[in-house]
Amino acid sequence: RTVTFHPLAAMVSPLCLFVLALCGYVMGSDPVAPNTYCITFDTNLNSTFPPIVVEITRQWAPLGADHLYALVSSGFYDEAAFFRVVPQFVVQFGIAAKPAENAKWNKPIQDDPVKHSNTKGTLVYATAGPNTRTTQLFINYQDNSGLDSQGFAPMGTVVKGFETALAVNNPTPGNSDGVDQNQYTTKGNPWLLQHYPHITLITSATVSTSGCSA
């Protein structure tokens, strides 16, 4: 998927995602997440750089925050790669290491209204148009407030490890589209690591409701 905002023109497509219908809940909806929670993304850069810690504020984007809580709790992002880097713009991730996980979560959720601007360090769902959010996310490398009017609704912000996000290896220098998303989605990490052995991976993503340590 990619985004249709100048440098993002290759992002709305690269920036898209998926939902699930959970037993005991309305079809197509996720359990209600805590009002605030933290996600710690450990990476294969941890020997040099700290984990990326994101504080999620549910009030900013309730549907997105609920969905993200379910995704992280399920282990979806473990071993997922940062597959697209657009310098001075965004870093994108959210395709699972296992094709079966991508298929399982390939159901879009409804959009949230934009309540917080796309400021530097915010975490946002990638989209391919209205109501197409599934699993793909991006971190804003700078103030990208031009995305606000396009419906990109931030859910939280990086409170620790932004330098790690900046240090993510660009797998496709000179090509802002990033890794071939169809190949990665359907063939998983075996294909990815064969073609991009130096790509940066999320080794684990964990959620905490006891507060973020910035």
C-alpha cells in the first residue's frame, strides 16, 4: 500500500492493514483497549540502540488503538521487518513474518477522525484510502501535518528510542516504495531475508499498561 501525499505517494499503498472478529464481540470489532498503554518494540539493533517505546492514547483514535492492542497482544509484529524507509518522512512496518498471520488479520477497520496531528514521532496506520486500515503502521520522522487532512489519525507517540527508528536500515535506497509488499506478504520472512539480509527486524513487540519509561 502507499500514501498519497507527495513523498507519501508511495506510502498509502505501503501503509495499509487488517482486523478480526473476536468471539464475544460485535463482528468486525476489537475488545476495548486501556485508555493508555505502551508498546515496546525490541529490534535486532538492540545491541547498539534502545527499544522503540510508544505510548498509545486511546482517545486520539479509539478504533485504531483497540485494534493495535489486539495485534500486539497476539504477537503479530514479532519478527516483522521495517520494510519501507522514506528519509525525512516515515519508516513503515506491519507485514507479519508468517503469511498465515497476514491472511488472518487481513480485514480492514473503520477510520477514526483525526484528533492529533502527524507530528514528529507519532505512530499511525498506513492506508490505501478510506476505511482500509489493517496492520501496517508508520512512524513520522518529522512534522508531517500535511497528512492530517488525508485522514491519517495518529494513535500515540514514541517516548523512547526515536534514534532507533532513525537508524533503521533502508532496504531499498533510492526507491521509496520499499520492499515488494505482495511478495513479502505471501512468502514471509524466508523470502524477505533471502533478498534483504540486512533488513531491520522487530524481534518482539510487547504491551504494558503500567506506564512507559521514557
